[in-house]
Amino acid sequence: MNILAINFGGIGDEIFFLPALISLKKEYPEAKITLALEPRSKSVKDLTNIIDNLFLIDVKGKNKYFELLKLVYLARRGNFDMVISSGGNKLISLLLFMTGIKKRYGYYTGSLSEKLLTKAVPLNKNQYACAMYHDLVTPITEHKTYLPEIDVNEQEKIPNSVLIHPGVSKMSIQKGMIKTITAEVWAETIDLLVKKGKHVMLAGGPDDAEVIETIRKNTTGFEDYYGKTKSLKDLAVLIGKAEQFICSDSAPLHAGVAMKTRTYVIFGPTDDKKLIPQSDLVTAIKADDNCPIKPCLWEHRQTTCEKLDCLKITAEDIVKYIN
């Protein structure tokens, strides 16, 4: 079985997609799986051994339609037996039909999808994102994978440790999607944790340079891992070593879920019920702001509002959760 999976989005979306691919691999243990995704998310392959090949398709770039035609060309040349694609765009079913792949699975987006797909699966956005993606493979397999699983061994815990990863993607900031507290509040949080006797570790990715620099200027007493984790897999190993992990609504939280580390996530304008599983290992930290349209980001608007009452979370609010 030669399978093409298509899922465009950030690295978090690709981690959400992993359970669906894992279930396919359980159904077809000898299958070769190729994942078509955006170049910015290619590091997901470092986290798993079930993806054999990548097609890098830059659908966010200036040549979107050329890139989609490139995908059709690669798909037709690849001799695939099956294609599975996420996404709610009505033209996705046409895209899959153009690949010439015999078995085609995607979300129901109207009568065209019913005609062009082998199975058009109902799109239920009101659930944990892993479950939403996993619905795509329910016509194919009875296997059910509930959470992301990554190819990183269980780590020995550093006693009394708390890892902090404050960052979010620079793309979200540039688009006006503010999803976390300020660097100053992160610094205050580290101060309080150090006073509490915790072994505090700080990590971040390339997009987090400004946040990390502000934290360094405002506090001390932590172990600085910024720049030492060279890949998402390196970060996952570090998350696995921490007894507790505090982060923003960003890709590292999904690595925390996969590593089964006790994780606390800052949530503001986004919907925690869709982004974290119902688990005793993951806790959403939210402001008590009584916003009538919260969560609003993606639900009611494409950017956050100017008030940001939903992110008025203090260091004290965060530290009270940490044992």
C-alpha cells in the first residue's frame, strides 16, 4: 500500500495529524506513507518513523497555484494507491480527483465531494483536533489512536524541574494573532518559581529571540537552554526530562502531550477544548475575564482584539498551579 496524506498548516497541525497516520500504519504495517505539507512544518518528520517521504508544497507563498499543480504532478507520478487530505475547502475533492489516485478520502464539503471522493467524511470541528483529523481514516481502519505519539524515548526526569517555553510562531504575531502573555510576565513567573525552590529551565525556538532576550534582562536563576535545542526532537527530549512544563498555545504543547509530561498551557483567544485533550496531564491556564465571545480567534475573528483581557494572566495565576 502506497499512501499519500495531505495536511497543510503549522507544525502543530502536523502533530495533530500524526494519530491518523499512526492508525493507517497499524492497518497497513508495510505501507509507505508520503506526507504533503508546507515547508515550515517539515520538522515533523524528525518526530516519527512512520513518514517515509515528504512533498514540500508552499501553499502560503506567491505561487500557490503552481505549487498545487506541482502536488498533482508528484501525486500522479508517485503510483499511490490511496490519498487522504484534510481541509474544508470545497476544491480539495477536485484536487484529489486530479491526482488520479483510485481511493480518495477527504471531508464532506458538498455534493461535489460526494461525487469525486471514495468517501466524504463529515467535518466536525467541535472536538479535539486529533479526533477531527482522525475521522478521515475511520472509513479505512478500526484502529483508533487518540493522542500524538512521537519517536522519542522516555526520559529520566530532572528532580524538581519546571521547563518554560514562552514562544509562539512569528507568523502568528505578524498576522495579529496574539496568543500569549508578555515576556515581562514570563520573567516574573520564573522569579516566583525560583523563589519557590524550583529548578527552572528556559527554552525557545528561532522565532523567540526577542522574548528570550527580554526574559534574560529581567530575571536570573534559571538554566538557559535557548539555542541548545537544535530541532523539535531536541526540544521534545528536553520536555521529557522536565517534571512540569509551562508553555503558550503553540507547537511545543503538543510535544508535551506526546511526551506525557505534566503540561500547563496559557490560553487566551483560542479554544482549549479543541487544542488539548481531556487529560489529567494537561491543564489550560485562562484569565477570568468573562468575555462574552471567548474563544474568539478563528471562531469570530482572524486577529485578536486590542483589549486582550483574555491574556491578563499574572505570574501568581500561573505559579499557583505548580506543585
